[in-house]
Amino acid sequence: MMNKYETLTWENYYLSKIRFSNRCGNHYNCIRVFKNNKYIHERVKFDIAFKLIREGFTVMTEAIFEESGRADVLAIKGKHAYIIEIETSKSKSLMKKKILEKQKYPKDFELIIINAENFDINKWDL
């Protein structure tokens, strides 16, 4: 079990990977919604972010990284950091493309890809 100092040190390390201007405009544990995304994408993003916030994660949505890439949901809790990408296409080739795009994200984060078409928040756990 980590103490509070160790937890904050890890969380600050992960948050340092996010573009500063994005950190200023994107509050922790607030959910950003974009009208151009499909409704199902935004609903799944909300469901995941809300559940993780209730589980004690620090959450950011649509976080932009310093190097490159944007995460639908970024979740941090102590030493654990996750990038959660939500895909609305049923196409397996597009899902594979997302996996290959993992290289654009910082290596310190674990990538999780969610297919929104058959997503059930009650059966999902991080």
C-alpha cells in the first residue's frame, strides 16, 4: 500500500505527460462532451468516466499528450495509469488500427480499447 506522498508522486508523473494547455482547460474528474461524436461514443465515455471517478481514479476526458495522441478517457490511480479508447465501429480492421496506433501514446500508460456497440458498464471493470 502506497502512502499519500507516493501516490501523488506517481499521479504527478503521469499528468506531466499531458500537454499543459490541455491540463489547464480540462479539469480533473469532469467529463468533456463533443457534439460531433456519436451519441453512443459519448454515452460510453460518460459511463466509464463516472464509474472510475466513483472508484477513486483521477479521470480526464479528451486529454492531449505532449508527444502525440488524445485519449478518450485517461484514468490514474497511484502507480496505475490507463488510456481508454472508445471505438464505435464494428469493423475489426478499424479495431486493429487502434491497437497499432498505440505507439502514438506515452509508453507508461496501459491502452484499453472498448467497442461501444456491445459495451455493458455493469459487466466492465478496470
